[in-house]
Amino acid sequence: MQLGILVYPQVEELDVVGPWEMVTTWGQLPGAPSSCRIVAESTQPLLCAKGLSINPDLSFGNCSPLDVLIVPGGQGSRREVDNPALISFLAHQGSHCQAVLSVCTGAFLLHAAGLLSGRKANTHWGSLDRLRALGDVTVVEDRFTRDGRTWCSAGVSAGIDLTLRYIATTAGEAVAGQVQLATEYFPSVECYGEASANPGAPNYLLG
Amino acid sequence: MQLGILVYPQVEELDVVGPWEMVTTWGQLPGAPSSCRIVAESTQPLLCAKGLSINPDLSFGNCSPLDVLIVPGGQGSRREVDNPALISFLAHQGSHCQAVLSVCTGAFLLHAAGLLSGRKANTHWGSLDRLRALGDVTVVEDRFTRDGRTWCSAGVSAGIDLTLRYIATTAGEAVAGQVQLATEYFPSVECYGEASANPGAPNYLLG
């Protein structure tokens, strides 16, 4: 089982590394996926949205068919929806993957590749209206949502929750528990400021 | 105000990028720190613990005095406690920083640099006994702990909670709230498997 995370200039750092940490920790357990690779248009160093420089493992041309593809969001996704190389890679891989998982505004890349039409989806709370405006997506304001083999999370950090649930669904709750314990992912529930008073706050924060 | 994150071969990815996402998001708000840089012994590409390749911004020799230094953990920390270049950089910077924050087994690097003796500290649940064995540290099994200008978090993902609390303490709850909302850090509280049944589970999971 081969996993890939799709990256591009100005991809959001935690959108990438949250899921990466979960799947690579899973990958160290017995019977787990063979590996996870970072895939990009080229293997040149790539600058993420907040300035972290990373080196992709594989270019699109050198990437074998993936079993699972994770598509992070970030400022660069607004440009990449119009990048034929990225969108055709995503459409081609997405047509045979067991699962495609988007994080945050990665949902717009899935849509551009024809993977979201007629499906439930979500995205960063600040882009929910933009997702609704696409017209052919049912927007669900949960922490993450699944529609068949397509999974979408809310913004940035929500990719961690999405990936852990994906692991639980695929490999069982006990395996997800091992990943959660290894990464000590028992987060604080502290809420700073008044997020729920923000008019754009997603429904899952208000419930 | 200049922040730095110290990295080394086999540093754990989320230990780095969790705090990075929080401080760089803070850095985009008015009146926030000027920047955060990734600092390493050399600026050559560096392989993290789970295989992600990153490019540090600065070498130790080119790093000006920092106001805040964040020290992630990871498998490589077991080797780096014996690296004089890293430990002397940390001791020197740590002697004048406003705050030094360790994540996970980064606490052992702080200790090797003389920054934890006689202080409260914590680390990844699986290394709590090793931290106790140092003899001159008071181990606190919370999500994170503070002792003066020294802050330590529990394992891996706990660096996010630590950094958000540091921002709240330094810049106010409202600013931390803006960072939390931008990164949509309202994590799921779902617990998979039976983490609390693990004999090594930290106290904050049992309470």
C-alpha cells in the first residue's frame, strides 16, 4: 500500500505535516503501508506558504500509481487549480486510488480534477462560501467528512483528525490508537479568544 | 522579536511543524514577531525522523541572538545530546533568550545544555522515566509545563498546545484566538483504542 502527499509552492505546512506524521507513524507498525512519499511537479526545493523549504521525494512523472493520495491546501491552491500538470496528475491518480483525502483548501484541487462533483465536502471555515459557490458540492461543516472514497477535512490542523479517522477505518481502532499514543495526540480543548463569536465559524464549533 | 526552531537529523516532523505553524501564523498578524527561522548546524538538506527532507534557513554560525528558541524532539535527540556544536549553540542562545520551549524529547537537549537543572519539565510519555533518571529535574506529567522562561511540552503533537499557550501568555488571549481560528485548531477529542490503559500513559490522560 503506497501513500502519497501532493505538494506545490505555498502549500500550508501543517496541512502537509499533520497527515504525514500520522501516516508515517502508522507506517512503522507491523502490517502497515509500505511508505508515504512527498510528490510534486518537480523535485526541486519547494517553499511552503509560511516559508518552510522542503524537498519532494518524487515528481509527477516518476510517481507510480498510488493507493492513497492526500491533497493539502494553502494559499498556493488558488493558483494550482489552473495548473494543468497538477490537475491532470490528480485526476489520473484519483481515478484509481482507494482513497483521496483533502485538507483545508485542498478540496478546490479535488474539485478542479473532477473528484468532488455531486459529493459532500468541506474546507477551511474561511473558504466555505467559495466551496458552496462551486454549485455542485454539498458543503458539510464538520471537522471532516467522507463521501465514498473521498474524504475532506476542515482547515489546516483538521488534517490530523481526518487522517487518524482514515487509519481507524482502514486498519482498525486499535491501530489508530497506537498512532495516537505514539504521536501523543490528546490535544488540549482550550479555546482562546472567542472563535465561536466569529460570524464565519463553522457549524461544528457552534454545536 | 526573532524566533528560531532548532533542527537536526532525525528531528520529529510534527515537533517542528506544529509550533512552526502557530508562530508563523502569529507572525502574519499586526505587531507580531518579525520572523521565525529554521536553524541547524548546517544549511544542507536535512532528513527528519520519518523521512521528510527540509532545508534549514540558517546555520549556527550565521544565527543572530534569538528572542525565543524552540527545541523539537525526535529520535535524533538521543545522538545530539552528545553533539558539542548543537549543545553549545543551545547553551549560548538559551542564556539570553526571553523563552526556550522544548517539545517532546527536546527536553533532553535543554538538559544537556544546562537549561533544565532544578526546573520542572516534561517530555514524551515514553521517555518520562528517562527524564526522571536525570535526577535534577522535577517531572510534571501535564500537556505542557512552564518554569520561568523555560517551557516543556509532552510528546510530538503537544508542541502545538504549548506554542498556543506561549502566544497567549506573550501577546494575549485574543491574539492566540486569532492564531487558533486561522489554523482551525479546534481538535477532535476522539480517543482511539485504549490509550489510558497503557501503563506508561501520562497523568494528564488519566485525570
